[in-house]
Amino acid sequence: MQARDRDDLFAVFGNTEVMAYWSTLPHATAEETAQLIEQTLAADRETTAEFAIEYAGRVIGKAGFWQMPEIGYLLHRDYWRRGIGYEALEALIVYGFDQRGLSQITADVDPDNIASVKLLTKLGFVETDRAAKTFQIGGKWCDSIYFALQRDSWQQAKAT
């Protein structure tokens, strides 16, 4: 992720539909997105690793470990259901296990985010727990499904 990605990422972070299950409200201005990029670039590399998702020379989202070993990801609405999210997360999983030496990768998903639940399940994540009212965004309480992917399970699945 780079400062020059501000406008492309604002198209993602400023979109109400894309941000429906994110941990913050949609960005109101490109400056808000610029601040997020600055914070991301200044973050501790031991606990975070955030990447821009590029397609055809354009930044269309982000994926990364916002806090090891938990992942987060967003993709521009125009690129949903094309396999790009799967490809990005698969690369992130490889990075987490092979480059960062993680033994597991986790995710926290709103139960209403069916597409994300399906994506994680397709990648081999398994549900580990559920909780109600885990965080509040814009006055609305959100629930959580917690997922985990174990390195051993991932490696066994890739070997077959």
C-alpha cells in the first residue's frame, strides 16, 4: 500500500456496500483514506502486514494481517465474485505460514456477511466460535463468527 493509492482505496473505503461489514463506517473523504494509509505504513511490522490488491494496474482493495494472526480484507464492489478475493487470500495465507511462520490464521466475520463466510470456508477455515454484540459501528451492534485455519491442515490440503 502506498500514499498514491489514496483515490483507488477511497473508492473501496468510501463505498457503503463494501463497508457494510467492516469495523468502521465508510470513509467520508479521501483524506480519511490517506490517514488510514499513513497509519498502515507506520504500523509495527512485527504485528501487521497489509497489502494492496491490484488488478490491471489499479488498486481494487486490500488484504492483510491487521493484527497477527488475524486477517482482514476488502475488495471494490466491481470486482466481487471473480475469484480475486480467493486469489488474494490464498497468497496472504502462504505469506502468513511460509514467510511469517504462523501456526494458524484467524478471521472474525459478521454472520450476515455470507460471501465472506463462504470464501473463508472454501479456503479451509473452520468455525471456532460465535459471539453476539462484539462491536458497535454507527450505533448498530454486530455479531461475530470466529474462524481459524491451521498450518498443518492447509499444508495437508495443498499436498493432495
